[in-house]
Amino acid sequence: MKPTHSHTTLADAQIGAGMLVHAVQAPAEAPEWGPWLEQIGFVPGEPVRLMARAALGGDPLVVRIGHSTFALRKAEAACISVHAAT
């Protein structure tokens, strides 16, 4: 039996939890976000971790992908589907 993964977005991930990128889906109003996020490392199977949220609303988010750390807006992070690393 194949294990199932519960997916969430990086915008909703728990701080510090080890996650894996499942997919990137850019919104229709900003299709350029998909290729940009993939170019900076958000590709399926890549480990990612939400490091911190800004105070008062949580925007931007600090995320680590590979050996790089980025600040993403919540709207950008919401394009990245993730699941728990096993």
C-alpha cells in the first residue's frame, strides 16, 4: 500500500517543520511566478523549511530551500504545495 501525503501550502506550513515541495502552481494573474519559483529552487521533491513569519500579519515569510534562504510574500508561498518530509 502506497503512503498518502497530506498537502498544504508553504504559506500555511508550521515554522520549523521539515517539508518537501510537491508542486508549484502560479495564479492566473501572475503566471510568471511559477517559472521564477522553480528557477530559485522550488521544484518537486526539494526539502524546504519555513523559518519565520514577520510580525503583524506574517508577511513576508522566511524560507530555506537547499542552502539558500529567501523572503517570500504569503501570496508567493501559497503557490507552493508541500507535504511533510518522512
